Amino acid sequence: MRTVLMLALGLTANVLAQNAPDKPKADVIFTHANIYTGTVDATSLVAGKRAEAIAFRGDRILVVGTRDEVLKSKGPDTKLVDLGGHFVMPGFNDAHLHLAHAGQEKMSVNLVGTKTLDEFRERILAAVGKAEPGAWVVGAGWDETLWPVKVPPTRWDLDEVSSGHPIYMDRVDGHIGVANTRALQLASITVASKQPAGGKIDRDEAGTPNGILRETARDAIRAVIPKLTHEQRRRALELALSDLASHGITSAQDNSSWEDFQIYEELEKEGKLTARISEWLPFDDTVDSLTGKRSAHPADDNLLHTGMLKGFMDGSLGSKTAALLEPYSDDPKNSGLPQYEVDKLNAMTKERVLAGFQIGFHAIGDKGVQMALDAFAEAEKAAKENKVKGADGGSDYRLRIEHGQVTTPQQILRFKELKVIASMQPSHLLTDMNWAESRLGPQRAAHSYAWAEFLKRGVVLAFGTDYPVEPVTPFRGLYAAVTRQSENGKKSYYPDQKISIEQAIAAYTTGSAFAEFAEKQKGKLEPGMLADLIVLDRDITSVLPPKILETQVLRTIVGGKTVYEAK
């Protein structure tokens, strides 16, 4: 009887084995790696789980674990890649950048890093010499705080090298620009011009415009600069996307134009879109227009879709247009340039949240932050009263404040209360620490760029670069977050706001994924997640902080496909 039973069990097992479906086999397996899976919360100090091999099938992760565990998914057609022990981590998700602007800067006059007014003019003169007669000469990237005489350039500085060309040059932060006399004439900016709402035309003692245009005052110039062709726009985006791939950025939350989004669609159809794009829409557009654009592309497309609405509360700290509750310490008659009347802002915010849109407000000064928080509070209250559900089925609307550089402790508590995401760019501090305290005074400066304070209060951090305002490399931001020191290590800025490397990585991956409703799709290297990862030349969790700045990306993988490999 026992023998018969054993035979029956054996036959049953054989039948089950024959009928059992084969486990899916991997398309690609990476072995011999030091894999940082990213399975760590941003508020934790515990290091993430490690693995030594990873397998993909299609655009998803199939297995992560030991070599033996992962090799069980090997099939006859599986490609094996030995990574030579290199460090692997989730791809960076840049939560705030401007790809079209970045690419267009590469095609115009690059003024980044100019150390003097003379060098500024020399670069423009070189471009003028190559331009067609009478053509516009445009560019960006100047920063007068790097010059010996820290005074912005004027129309007359440009006139000396213009040779009759209209010239316009944006500052590095993108919130003010300088135009020469010919450009001002074409834009009809004269002594009689009134100050626009939310902007300022700087003038000399006689009341003559001196060429510096702040915030909305720049619109008149932009209206007369010839528009880019479709081909020029596409080339700019291709240049910027190449930059992302070579720096390990697999996802980008982008503030470009609708025309640029349509080019992304072209690239996607051609199989040439090498990063996942969440494209922001303008907060100021009508709800009908926004709804139409949102429905124009599938929302569940993991490679490309529209995202939040972007609005501006104020300008920048470097240009002294960020809105502050109290005047600038080094400019006592100036408190910045708020961009909205409060009642109008609150009404527009409420209308758009009730229509189901996520909103992110650019707010750098503490007054700008207060405007954003107050508008969000009213909108959330209205959403609850109207039973509009958030991402969690309740009150989580994933509202965001972009930058949030100057905040009060009370405002940080309000972030937590309202579940507002702090979308910040730590690399800004490397530039701003040279003058931020003089702008703010020590009391306000102590709560500026307050990453540790946000995390301590349980606020979700999402990191980005604000490229091209800062270089696209995320390693610069990681270094800033963990050191709060200048790149040469000689200057420190309120070091009690430092965070750990694990927290900084989480803000650049899981935090930024959460900020775009994608935490179940990316940010961690786990089975079922999108196969977006990067291979680096060093373990950035264990090297000394200065070495983080020297990190090189060896391979960038989006959806299981290599989009960049170092030579």
C-alpha cells in the first residue's frame, strides 16, 4: 500500500511539473555588482538593502538578489553582463528642471562662468561676429556676483559690442535679463514705459531704462525675439536629453512649453526619448485649456505624460526679486516682487485643485512661501468640502512648493500639516552661499535651504537641479546636501541643516517619484518596478564627500535599455 501511494504521489508530482507554467525568463541579467536597491525611507538613517545581481524582462525588474537567485531566471536568449563590481543604484529623478531652456542655451551665447564684465562682453562680441546682419543675439548665464564689481551689466555695456544687433541676455537664474538699446527700441521700452505688474524696468537717475528687466518686464522683449523653428526646438531637446543620460538622470519633471511636449511625443514615437518626462503645464492657463492638454496624451504613459501645474509666487534671491516678509538685509527698501494678488491667487488655486490638478508653486522668499501655503490651505479645504479625493483617497493632493529656500519654522510645520512636498535643489546652495546671508541676515539665513529641518518635521523632500540654472549633475547636489560646504571645502553654510547621503539619495529617487505620483513605479530597485538604474564608478554611499563630486556615470538604463554608456 505504501509503495502504491508513493508511486501515485510521484506520478501526481510529475503531472503537476509538466503542466506548471514556465517561470518567465530574463532578457538581461547584470551580475557582479554592488547594488544599492534604494529601499530606504528619506527620513531614515538606515542604509538601503544591497544585492549583487539584477534581472530585467521587458521594461521591468524581474529579480534582484544574489547571483544564484538571479541566475535562476536565465533563459537561452538571456544576455549576461558582468559589471565588474561597480556600484548600481536607482536612476536619478530630477524633480525640477527646464530642458528646453537648457538645450537652447547650448545653441546661443553661453555666459555661464564669466568672471568679469569684460569677459561677458568678449563672449557676446564673438557671437556678434558670427551673426547675420541685424539678427538677434541672445544668450544666458551671467552672474554679476562672480565679478569683482558686483553690479549687473547695462544696455550701454552691450551697446559697445553690438554692431547694430539687438541683444538680450538672461541672468543665470532666469528671473532678470539685460537688453541693449536696439532691443529696447524694438520692444518699445522707453522713458515713458510704466512698470508692469509683477515686474520692474530698472532706470538710471534720469529715469532712462538702463537695460535691466526684472520678472514680467522681460515679456516685452521676448515678444519681439523671433520664435525658434520646429527643427531648432527639437535639436535643443536632443542636446538636453543627451545631458540627462550622461549624468544618470532617468526621469525628469520638466518645465518647458507645449510645443516642446509635442516634440517629446515625436521622439517617443520614433523610439528616441531617452528619459521619462513629466511635463508641467502653466498654472495661468484656463482650466478648459489645461483640461484639453491633459487629455491630449495618455496619463498612464510611463515614458511621457503631463504633470503638475507650475505657477510663480516670486522671483529669485540672487536677483533680489524673491518676495520676503521683511526687506532684504542688504537692500532695505526692497522686499521682492510678488507675482499675484492674494485673492486672485487663492481663487485660481481652488478652481484648479477642484478640477483635479496637482499644483507646484515656485516660491523662494518666505513671503512667496506664505502665499503658496495660504492658497493651498484654502484649496484643500474646498476639496474636502466638495469630496474631491487626493492621491491617498483622502486629503493627499501632492501639492508642492518649488525651491522653498527661505522659510520660517512655523511655515515648515505648515508644510507637514498640509502635506505639502518640499521640492528643493541643494546645488543652489553652492552658488548662493557666497551672498545669501548678506541678503537675509543671520536669523533668516539659519532657516534657509533647510533640508534637515524639513525631514525632522516629516515633510517629503524631492530633489532636483533646476538645470540649466545649475549644472545638470546630481552629484553636485548630493555633495551640497551632505556637506553644506563650497566645492573647495573652504566655506560652510549653517551645517546643522546637513542630511545623510542615504537621505539625499532618497530625495533624488523615492522622494521625487512620490512628488509625481510614481512611487509604485520607480525610485527603488525591486521586482515589478521599472528597470531604470545607473552604474557608477564608485560607491557614493561610502566615499568621502569631496569624492562624490568626481563621480562618473558608466551606464544609464531606462526601461531595461541602455541609453548611455561611457566610452
